[in-house]
Amino acid sequence: MSIDAAIPTPIYKPGYYFGFNTTLASRALDTNDQKLVILAQRTTRPDTDTLTPVNVFSDEDAARLFGRGSQAHRMARAAIRANDTLQLSVVGIPDSEAGVAATGTLVLKGSASGTGQVRVNVCGETVAIAVASGDSAGALMLSLVEAINTLDVLPVTASLADIPPPSSGGKSPGKQLVLTARNKGACDWRGRHGQRAGHTLVISPYASKTALTTLAAWLDKVSGPLEQRITMGWYHGSMLPNGELAAIYAAIIASESDPARPLNTLALPGADITPQDKWPGRSEQENALAKGLTPFEVNGSQVQIVRAVSTYVKNSMGVTDRSLMDITILRSLDYVRLACRARITQCFPREKLNDIRLQRIRSELLDVLYALEQLEIVENVDAHKDQLTVTRSRQDDSRADDSIPAAVVCGLHVFAATIYLLSGGQQHRD
């Protein structure tokens, strides 16, 4: 609140009047809050507009809003389990009316020769039933159907059906267990170009060219060019759906408040341990990183990030460009912009434009850069401060044009050293 807004002029009645001016109240930088939004399919019919982000605070919230076992529910569940302090919202997308639910089949034959268990892994969840000697295949499949349908958090339902007869005709050769996805394989999502709710991370489970093009077009409308970069995890052999891996990955990105700090080696809670023969070798990981994919790898009993990179690998001319390779660069630039914008809007809410004001704006921006340097988000501010300029626009008398140098601090990703072998009998001589 400015003084002139609180105390009008003129005032004729004698008195003592005090206003409040908060433009100098704080010199601290804005916090780097991370807000996630998940785009995913639902199974429920919404009471409100389906393309409106809804705040989600728990697994049960997501199940109630979007349908238990739906893609939206499971992605929210995975994100919350990976980071339980998330600021999370979800856009529930309806299945396409023309979509068809995917199915898979499982057939057991014969009868059990001993006691034990039958186990089925469904999207990282193990379903187990007890087996007694002599149990028939049909009875065991029926037990599996009941066990699978009891776990309503699974993204599929189960049923028994006849195995289709041979093409030559005749009777069905027996029964099969059929798994049917709760969501149909297609959806109809058209992002609202005017919709923006301050989200810093958008999680999409779709990796097709059409889906990524649609997402990029939406990001182009609601955000700046730096925010259009996509980071895509790569985890070969995982049993989890793409959307759930993406939700875990984004939740861990959001857990790191320092935008410049590398995400290397951060664990991905909830990601499944893949078989060892699926683990990529060094050359495969190098190739993935060079092409803009973020590899995940197994380390002991956990899965972790190798190096979080963006899909920006070439500039508009098709030439290799590594300037925005690491997600930390993009996150740091985004935070520099946030900090500068917050300071200017706080200190200059209603101002006139003159040379004195231009000098004050430059001084405030320089103060922000020094504060960012103390946080090790930018560096060498003194060396680049001459490049910080605030000038009048040549085309608009009411506009100030700023140039803000930001030497973003890079992550330490590679340490290279040479160890020299010396003779054991060699001694130091002055």
C-alpha cells in the first residue's frame, strides 16, 4: 500500500494521519515454491469442468475425484508417495468416446502338483493366491480374478472368458483370464490456451508425437519460452506405466528447492527394481543423455536419477546446443526471473517513469543479483554488472527495457583426475 493511496489529498480537517508503505518491507527473495499439475485420464463423471485443475492432498482425494484405479488416481498416488509435501493439482481428462480399453489374457493349464502360490505382477503390484495340490487351472484362474478385483487400486479389472475357438471353427478350448484396463487407451484433451494457475511442473503420461506437440503448443500459450522445455525419464524394463514414473520423477524434482543443485543420485521412491538384464550399459546411458533423455538406474535397493536433462539438444538451426541441457539451468533461470519480478512488483507498484526511477530499478535488480549470488544460483555479479541496464524504450514512452545478466551456476557433474604412478623408492629432494 502506498502512502498517497492510504491518505487522500486534499484533507481539510485537522488531524494526525499515518499510512503504511510496504514497498521496502522485505529484501528477501521469493521462495522457490514448486507446484505440480498432473494431466491424466479419469473414470468418474465430473461435477465440474474436466479441464479445471483440482487440488489433491491425498491418495483418497484422488480416488474419490477421479475414480479408484484410474490413471489420474494412480499418478497422484505415486507422486504423493514419492513426496508427501507436494503442492499437487490434477486435471482429470475423460476417455475418448471412441476409445477402446486395452486387454490382456492369461491362461493356466492342468492342475497343481503341489502346494504353494501363484503370483501375478500387475503394474508393479503383486497379486498372490494360495495353491493346494490338485487345484484345477480353472479354479486358480477364478481365484486370481477375485484377488485382482479386490485390489481396486489396480488400473485393470479381471474376468474369466472363453478362449476363442480356432479359426476353423469348433468349441472353445477352455477358459482364460482377461485383464481389461479401467481407462480407454485414448483421450481427447485440448489444453485451454488461456488457462494458467502458476504451476511450475506439468506432468504428462503421454509420449507420442501428437501428445507432445499438443503439450508444447499449450505451454507456448500459457508460459514463457524457457518453460517449454520438456524433461523425459528413461527406465528400460519397468513394470510401471509411463505416467506413474513421470509422477515420481516430477515429485522428486519438486522436492529440491535449490534450483541450481543437481538432481544426480536422488532416489525415486516407488519405482520398481527392474531385472538386471534390463539395466542399460554406460554407452546406452551416454547415448540417452546426448539425445535429451534422463536415465534412471538401479543402485542397490533403490532407483535413482543419473542426470536430469532437458529434451533441448539442438537450436532452431539444427545445430547441437548444450546451453540448456541440464534442468537445473532452466530452473535457475526461472527462479532469477521470479526473484526479479517479485522485487520490481513490490518496490514499484505505481510509479512514474523518469531517469531517477530507472536508476532505482537498476539498483533493486542489482541487489537481487547479489542475493542470488549469496545463494550460489548466479555468480560473478560484479564482473557482469555493467551489462545490467535499464533504459527507456525507443518505441514506447511508458516502457522501461531491462537487460539482466545471469551467470547461472552450473552443477558439478563430471570430475576428472589423473593419478600419476611414482616409483616406490623415489624420494623428494630440495
